[in-house]
Amino acid sequence: RRGVKAETESGEPAPAASGAAAPSPDDVPLPKRMRTQSQKLSELDDLDLGPVPTVEAATVQAEAQSESVPPTLDTAPRGTEGTEMERMGSGELSSKSDLGAHREGALEMPPPAPPAARRMPSLPRLGLHINIPHSNPGTPSEDRPGSARSLESHETGNDQMPPVTPATAISVLPLHAAVAAGKVEEVQVWLDVHAPLPSEEGKSASTPQWPPRPVSDILGPGSASREPPCDQVGDAADAGPGANEATEDCENPVRPGIQNKHRFAGELARLPSIPKRDSDRSSAGVDGVKRGPVDSRNEHGNTALAVAAALADPAVAAELTALLLEHGASPLVLSSNLTPLHWAAQQGNLAALTAMAKWEGGRAVDARAAETGDTPLMAAASAGQLDCCLSLITAGADPLAVNVDGVGILALVASKVSQGKRSKVRAAVRMALLNSAPQLRVLLLHHEDCGRHISFKPHQESPERISAILAFIAKGATIGSLSAEELLVSTEFDQASKEHLMRCHSEEYISVITQLGEQVANTPVAFTPYYQGFKGLPQAKQKKAEFSDTFFSPGTMAAALRAAGGVVHAVESVLKGHSRTAFVCVRPPGHHAGVDGATAGAPSSGFSIVNNAMIGALHALEGNQGRLCKRVAVVDFDVHHGNGTNDIFRDDPSVLFVSTHEDGSFPGTGKMSDAGEGDGVGATINVPLPPGSGDASVLAAFDEIVAPAAARFSPDIILVSAGYDAHWRDPLAGLSFRTGTYWRLSARLKALADELCGGRCVFLLEGGYDLTGLGEGVADSFRALLGDGSGEDPGAIAGLTDEPTEKVRRVLAEAKAMHQL
């Protein structure tokens, strides 16, 4: 038997010895590859392999294994031949001829099914009600200090594995394979055969770019999209007669030199004819329409343009991108939920990105990712690609855009950069973005006129309040706890006009304060008894001058008009897109001033002359910006009830007023039963907190009352009457807010504005009379608006009393039941 062919350890037959006689078949065991099927089965029967799984069990196991693989990672085939042979064995390809036909006709393969969205609570550090998808590539981990994901990342110290891109996922399609390999000549040959350029004779007359630059001249301020609705793409030929008629108030984009049929009875206008292309229709969201061959997706759901945009070699990526665009590729077709612009921005392929950003006049520059709503600018920022960010902004990208979860570009900066480089890259990219797009800065308004309002005696509401705030902001910038370079400080704004005041106050009240401002001498006048006497109240019932809380000095009217004008300016700036967020640091406060000054039942107007918040809200609704704003939400977290604001909009359903305040404090109003009148019933929500309430109480009120009510109301802008007199240091109240409480409130309000109204939010100063507590609280609000962490000193809050938790729970439960929240 030495001459018999024996198997080696590897299973291959050993060479036969020379001169050996061949044994008979019956004497030699057959090699494994020569054994018959029955022999193999008999050998398996001798093995103790346990019970054989049933077909149903095998199916369940296969499904579980398939679900365990992350759907977003495209795994390359093990081998083309092996994969196709397995398909032949399964019956999908019956013969080698079918296999060859399959190879020849493989122009497009269906994209994989989109992954199910896994959602998790966003910003665990804040405990917000808002949710952010777990799969969001731009969800920041470090930019929001203290989050669970951030802490976990810092503990492990491991960076994320590099993602699979369209360029690294192997494809069997000829075009995609050639693009991934960077073979320009092969791509050119394929395009000449399958997507040839039109001949000179067959070229149609060129059409103007749509839309031309600047886009704001066409779409108007604050436009959120540059792409026409899907039913407008290439359908003008079917629009019928009169498709090019124009009207004056058209809000739809119009191409230059061609008039556009205007919206009528709620119907969208149709654009003039754009050369039809299958990729345009499919990228605009029309399902069931076959794309052109150049926009076909491979087995991973990627187009050739996406593969080119994600190449590691920027020069090859630029050359192939230009070639594919020339042959009709559309940068709007999604590949793995992203457009080619997103992939180029993430990879840092600047030339390729610039070419696609110029496509059809910038039509795709603000294209959105399918699931997250991220723009290419967000993708570039999260990857730390500085040059790509600047290129997109130059091309007209909207720096104020937010994704579906309300996250803006500054919060996403460097979120995908490795931890070792993240801080340095983040600082450089943020500074470049702020310099190229100043509207990303937080607008801080103050004016020296506000210091001209003084009182007859040493008074809590004094000019030193503004000085203390500015000093704490400067201190935070000096020690690095506050990003002062991200603030846009301005004193350039006008006083409020009589027209602004007339929208909010009665003509009689305006006349009284105007005349008093002209007549008052150097000595301040006790305003409360003065106005009570004007209204005919007997002197015996008038408040004594020495107990008056509101005074009128020669500079009071100038200060009040400048304060109200600052709110008007901030509202205009935010609604027009010049700023995203603003803080109006002015005095005197205004939320206690009603239509006629002091409201019914209130002892005075509580330091207020005119209602700054309501002047700003009514300017947004009725002024030049009325077409951009239909609903305003006013959130008041001052320790005292904003009875003036409550009074002015008691019956107006276009303004939501939500107030959290200390129950029983000045001015004695703000009961929960006061929910508005007439058409405004339900638009007023008062949450009186019991004395001693603090951080946990007000945050619970926000999460359970304020946020759900605002989300249901869906405002176009949020105004915040920001009072800092609930601070535990403040002498005029019985609530015990910490400095960090104001950081958490401001962060929640910013996130709420991001989600509901594109980040449009204006803070305006109300109360706050302990200079240290006021300065710390306002500075912490700025840190929240800028995305920085709280500057609170934990040692400064020792000795705070326990909160009345049970009483607070009863109040919140009653408010939720009353307003059906």
C-alpha cells in the first residue's frame, strides 16, 4: 500500500511512488473529493453532532444573524466567482450562459433597504425631551460636555473605526469599479458608450442657470431650500397656457428673464422648462422613475458620482467628478442616504466639491441627507474640513441651517475628528466659520442710554446691573470660560418709535409718559403715585412716594425707548437671518407694564415703563417681518409673574405666553386658572412654583410644560423674558435657582428653538438685582447659547434648602391636566 495515492494533511493526494502497482478499487479508501453522496451521508451518521436543526430554526437563526450586522456597513463580496457560483447553486442563475448574460446586463442593482432609525434621548447631559437618531453622523459627542456618549468616549480613549465609503465598497458594476480604481480612461470609454454627449447638431439652446446667485434675491430672506418641489422639475411642458404669467407676490424662485406662473389658491407655481433628465426626477423624490445609466446605483446603493466624490486621491476625484457631471450625473441622487456633495465634503475633496456646488447655479449646495437632514456644510464641519466649509459658504450654503433634530453647524464642528486632534481642529474651524459667516455669532446688544434711567434713592434696579453683566462676560473671556470671540457686540440700534409703542400700549398711557419725560427735572419723580393720580385714584389710596418702586428721571424715556428698540432690532436681525440668536442686555425691564401701565389689581408697574417683550413680539407679527412670522412664543422665567405681558395678549391666539414664577410673590397675579380669554384661551400658561423651588423644580416644569406646549404651538420665533432674580443670592424672591440653573434653562430654550423654528431665539433682560448672581447667571446663559459648559462653582451652592418636591409635582400635574399636555 506504500504506492497507493494517499492524502496529505492538507487533503490533497500525494504523488504515487514510481514502479508501484496500482491496487484494486476495493482495497483503497476513496479520497474525500471522490466519495459519493451516499458515502458522505453514511460518514456523517457516525458522528455525534447533536440534533439537526429544523428548517424553521435555521430560518430564524439566519434572520438573527442578518439583523446583527450593522446595516450601514457595506461588506465587499468575498469573490465574484464564488458569489455567482452560490447563486447558480441556489437556482437564481441556472447556467453559465445565464451568468454571462447577467454580467453583460449588469447596469444597475437595487439599493439595500434603508436601516431602521434607532433613536435615543438627545443631550443626556441636559435631559431634554428632544430625540436625536443614534445613526446621525453629525451627533456631537464632545461639543456638549458632560453627555453620556462624551464621557464614555473619554473613558475608553478609542477612536471610531474609519467608515466604509462608496469608494472603498467593492462593486461588480463596470462603471463603479473603474471609478473606484481611478481609471479615467475606462470611465471615459464607458460614458462614451452608455451616456454619450449630445452632438453639436442635437444640442438644444442653453438655458440660464437656476437659480442664479445670490439666491436670497430670488428666494427671499431665510429661505430654507434651493431645490424646486418635485412636481416642478421638467414638467413645465405640461403646465398648459399661461404657465409663464407673473404676479407681484410670488414667493417661488424664478429663473432670470423668464416669468413664472404664480401660486394661486394654494397651488405651487411651475417652473419654466428645465431639460428633462431621469436623475433629476428621481433625485427630487419621484419614486418609480428609472434613472439614466450614469446615475445608476450599484449593489451598495451608491452612484458613480458618489464613488468619485469619496476617492482618497483628490486629483483623481476632481477629474472623475468633472467627467461624470459633464455626462449628466446628478449630485442630488442619494448614495447611502448622502449626496455626492456630502461624501466629497467628508473626504475633503475640495475640487470635486466645488464643481458639484456650482452645478446648475448652486442648486445642490444645501442638499439634505435622507435621515438626518444634514447639509454638505454640516458634513464638512463635522469632519473638520476647513477649506470645504469655506468653499461651500462661498457657493451660497446656508450657515444657519439645522438638521432634523435642530442641531446647527457650530455644534457639529470636528465631531468626527479623532480625539487627539479634535480640540485644535474644532477651534480653527469654528473661528473660520464665524469669520466667514458672522450671522453664526450670538448678537449682544447694549447701549449707554440704558444707564440714564435712575431712581430717587439707592435702588435695586440701577445702572450698575448692565455694568455687572458686561464685567462678568469680560472676565469669562479673559479666563477662557466664555468664547467672547463668538459674540457680536453692537450698540448700533435705534430707539423704538411711537408706532412700536402704539401696537402694545394705549394712546393715553403713551401720552402720559411722553409728557412726563419732557417735564421732569433733575429730581426723579415717583412714577407710581403720579400715574395713580392721573387715573383719578384718591390721594389717600395712592402709594406713598417714599414707598414707590418705579421712578421717572430725565433719562428714563430715552432708556425705555432704547431698550424697546433693542428688542425690535434683535427680532428683525433674527427673522432676516442676520443673526441666529440674540441677547438684548438693556434696562429698565418691561414685563410688568400692561396696556395702561400697571395692570388691574397690581400695586404698581414694578420697575417697568414699556413692555419690551410685547413690543418685539408685535413687531414680528405686524411689522415689516409679519410675512415671515405668524406665531410668537414668549417664555418668562423671571421670579415674578409677567402680568403686563399676560394682560396684553390675553385674547390673542397668535402669541403663546408661558410663565414660571414664584407663587404669591409680586405682583400677586399669575394663578394657574388664568389661561387667557376669548380666542386666546389656552395660549396663556401660568406655572406658579411654591417658595423654595429650585433647579429640579423649574427644569421639570420646562420639560413637562414649557417644551410640550411650545412644540404644540410651533412658533416662528421664541422670545425669552430672562429674569435672574430667582437666583438664590437675590433679595427680592424666595426661589433658589443656582447659576447652573440658568445655563440649563438657556440650553433647553436654545435646543427648543433649534428644533421648532430654525434656532430663531431672542433673550431680553428682565429682573435680577444681586449683581453677583445677575452677572453669573447671564454669563452662564451666554455659555449655553455658545455651546460652552457651565461656569458654576459647585462650592458656591452649599446650604441651599431642599425643594418642595411633592408640592411641585401637584402643581405640574394640575397644569398638565388643565392644558392637556
